[in-house]
Amino acid sequence: MRIAVILKAVPDLVEEMELTSDGTDLDREYLKFVTNEWDEQALEEALLLKDSDGAEVVAVGMADDPDIEQALYSAVAKGADRAVTIAGATGVDTRSRAAAVAAWLKDNPADLVLSGVQAPDDLDGQLPAALGAALGLPHVSVVVSVALDGAAAIVRQEFSGGRAADLNVTLPAVLGIQVARQAPRYAPVTRVRQVMQSTTIDEASVAVDEAAAGIRVRRMYPPEKTTHAEMIDGSPAEVAARIVELLRSRSLVKG
Amino acid sequence: MSGNVLVLAEQSDGQVSDATYELLGKGRELATAWGGTLEVATFGPTDVSGQLGIADAVVRVDHPALASYTADAYEQVLLQLLTERAPRLLLLSNDTVGLDLGTALAVSWDASQVAYVMALAVDGDTPVATAQILGGKILAEVEITAPRGICTVIGGSFPLAAGKGDGTPEIVTAAAPGGLDAPRISLRAIVEPDTSDVDITAADLLVSAGRGVGSKDDLEVVQELADALGAPLSASRPVIDAGWMPKTRQVGKSGLKVKPKAYLSFGISGAPEHLEGMRDAELIIACNTDANAPIFDVAHYGTTVDLFDLVPAIVEEIGG
Ligand SMILES: Cc1cc2nc3c(=O)[nH]c(=O)nc-3n(C[C@H](O)[C@H](O)[C@H](O)COP(=O)(O)OP(=O)(O)OC[C@H]3O[C@@H](n4cnc5c(N)ncnc54)[C@H](O)[C@@H]3O)c2cc1C
């Protein structure tokens, strides 16, 4: 059983988002990057399957992603067996990434491909579905648990309102993970450092056709603040008093 | 180039979903602007065409593999319909179905997709979509220049009344593709939502906690406020995923939609998936130390005071 986990470096949403001067893209030079939080969930689910059923877990990143080596070393420190970067696709867009990963997977097949259900910057759609279609494999998104059962996976897919479906999915398959069955494990910094000394990240390169994007960003902008909240200033006690007054005026506080 | 718009109808228990009506209303507007038709696809044994009077045509496909939703079967059928009916634009809701199918069909139908759409208009021949990305911190206005487009639309973006109509659409029954006889995904069981806990959708007042609370132990601080106000505690998804609170308390796209008289949020950033579940609350008061947090764009009142200073102060104010 081989499980490939596809990781993406995405802008840290805690930071302010800087735009390029023409306003059509993020200015990535000054942004801080982190691993997509849902990809971290996908990695954890893969490691849980390795723990329970035995599997080779391969962590895969795009060579051009900022700080991706760090994410891959961390994945190995948590228990991935190897790490690979794929060169050849430069975009942050889902379609070119999916084409590159699909090309790599054709030569390096996996029984299960896991990735996050979405990424914060995947404007042109989500990777798991794109990969499934590109590889002609069954795929399921918004997955909240995975179990292996011979040549199939038993997968729980979540819908809105707390409804879910348990599915049999024939392997090989691609799954978009919403959340792992337990919180992602932690790799101590010392362990990550050790891994950096002892592990080599494989470097793969693929050729993908430069497909026409078919979409053109006219502009990016922060949401207009026309409907912005009225900000309550003052000390915690003053702010608290105002909030309680707002609730009292609607009879939502007893007494 | 056709000016037709195709919408996938989602239904549960024989009722067409609100999200579908939103898409139909917008689809009607675009098809009319292009002089095209609005078509709606509905799969499975239940005939909901009577609820789809806004459309010009209802395309029905049935097969045992369509008795309940699976990505595999729906994708095959939709791809066949897209190829046969060649619309300019496919509209899907950005829910589980849209996350499953949108980008897969973009690849297999060779179309261009814009995800997380919250506004959509036409500029001449070209659809122009506004997408909400980066957790709601950035909007992207995007032209679909390709001849075939797919938009996956965030729930609550368009008025649903515009999607209801009393016309009599042409009913087209299409054959199911052969691939459905050997499904690669099959349903084992439907898991119904847990209803044993308090119903947060019935509360007048909700105190809601986000990842900013930091840990299960610190949740206690916010719980005290909820107790003091006699309100149930609800939460954003990461709080639930971390196991600090049960799923029954989750507000948002994959949780519950709430509409209390007041919604007090602490340490919630206001990602689109969260806003989908609470933006219709009558009064929203948000506490977040990041003045740029998107929650402040839907809140009526806001504060950047640290929640660990503010929450005890509110408890004291109520007690006093
Ligand atoms: C398919 C899908 C479905 C989803 N469904 C849902 C859903 O139903 N509901 C949902 O909520 N999410 C949902 N999400 C997740 C969503 O995208 C966000 O990740 C989530 O809403 C973020 O939760 P949060 O605001 O609590 O955390 P964060 O975005 O991490 O925000 C924490 C906030 O706390 C603030 N903060 C930190 N410390 C303090 C302090 N001391 N005082 C005050 N403020 C502080 C920070 O400034 C930050 O803004 C879904 C995602 C996907 C992909």
C-alpha cells in the first residue's frame, strides 16, 4: 500500500495580504507561507492509516512553492517515509498543479492519494477533484475518516447540517480530506533538524503542456468596508458595558 | 457559442435545496442576458420538476446508481449532459457536491472554473465572477474567457426568490451512461445528524467560540459567559474538529445555519464557510484581535479587545 500526500504552501492568513502594484495578484515576495491546514489533515490521516495498516507514505510538494522543503522535512519527521518535490509547473493555480502531480503519479503510482479538501488560494478549483479526473480515478471530497478494506477504502463524506455518508471506494482513489480522525501530530524541532541532516528530498521533474488558463483576473481587492462593523473602543470594562447594553436593549439579558 | 446555462439541482427528501434556487435565479438572469436557455439537471428517482418552473428545460436522468448521491455516478452523468447540451456555463453550489464535481468536470469537460463565487454578472459575452479567496480576506474579479465555464457558488450569495417560477419547462429524459453499471463508489450507509444535544438553531442568543480561544481548557472562559447569559455555546469548525465541543454545536457551511436574535463571536476570523451559517443573525457582535478579520464585515458591532480580557468583563457586567 502506497499513500501519496500532496502538500501546498499557502499564504498565512494571519498576515495582511499584500497585492501586486497592478492589483491582479498577491505579492508573494513579502508574504509568509505555511502548509495548507487541510493538507496537514490529509498527512495525519495518511499517517494514521500507516499506523493501523502499514503503508508507505510519500509526501509530495511542488519545487517552486516557498519553504516547501521545510514542510516536507516536517512530514518525514512526523512519519512519512519519503519526500519528493516536483519541478516543472510554476503556477499556484490548481489546474497546472494537478497536471504536474498527475504526470508524476503516472510514473509513481499510489493506491491512495490524499490532499486537503481545498486551499485558501485555489481560485480555479480544488486539487483532489482535478487529480481524480486527470488520472481517471474515483475521488471523494470533504472526507472526515478513511479505513482500508482490501481493494477498497471505506470513507466518510460529510454534507451540510451534520449529515454524512459512508462510502465504499474502489482503489486506487483520490480523497480530499476535511479533517483527520485525530488532531495532526506534532514533530519536535529537534526531530525535524535530525531529519534535515539524514533525509534527502527526491527531486522529480515533469513536462506538462502549458494549457490556456481560460480565466483572467481583472483585479483583486480586499472586501469593501461599506458594511463594516461599528467598532467599540475603550477598556475591556467599557466595551463589556456597551455589549451588555446592546443585549439588554433587546431583552436578551435577564435582570 | 451557446448562451445556455445549466444548473445541477440538489434535493433532499424530495425538496429542491435553497442553494439550487439561488443558482437558478442567477442562471435565469445570465441566460436571458445571452438570449439562451436555462436548463436544470436532476438525477435519481424523485421527480422534482414541478419545483423547477423557472427553467426552460428540466433534464432528468435516472438509474439505480443515482438513487443516492455519489461523485462517481453524478460526474459521469453530468459530463454526458454537458457534452450533449453544450452550455456556456455550468453552475454548481460550492458545497460537498460542488467540491466533488466542479474541478473534476473542469478537467474532463475541458472548461475553466472559478471557485468560491459570490457574485456573477455578464460583460458582453463574457461571464465575470467575483470569488472570495484567502479565507475571505481577498476578492478576485475574474473573467471566464474560455468558451466553457464552471462556477461553484458560495451558498447565500444570490436571492433564492429569483429562482422560483411557475412556468412549465420542457421535460427531457436522458439515458444514463453505461459506466453507471459498474460504479467505483457505492453507498454503505447514510449517517443522520445527531439530535440528542441542545438545538442551537432554536436559541435566541448564541455565544460562539473560535480557534482564537486556543485550547479546550480556555474554552471554559467562554462557557462561563454562555452560562451567565443562559445561552448555548456554539463554535467554529476548528473547535469541533479539535474535539473541544460536539459536532452539534458547529455553525457554518458544514454545520448548522443559525439565525438568533444575537450572535456573540469570540476568536472567530469569519471565513466564508463560517459566515454562511450565521450572517443572517439579527445582531452580530464580534471580538477579534485582528482588526482586518473578515468577521467585522458582517458584524454590526466589533471590538479588538483580547477575548480573555473582554469575556470576564462581560460576565462581571452581567452579574453586577
Ligand atoms: C468544506 C469546508 C467546510 C467548512 N465548514 C465550516 C463550518 O461549517 N463552520 C466553520 O466555522 N468553518 C468551516 N470550515 C472551515 C473554515 O474554512 C475556517 O477554517 C474556519 O471557519 C476558521 O475557524 P476560526 O475562525 O475559529 O479560526 P481562525 O480562522 O484560525 O481564526 C481565529 C481568530 O481568532 C483571533 N484571535 C486569536 N486570539 C485571540 C484573542 N485572544 N482574542 C480575540 N481574538 C483572537 C485571530 O485574530 C483569528 O482571526 C469549512 C472548511 C471547508 C473546507
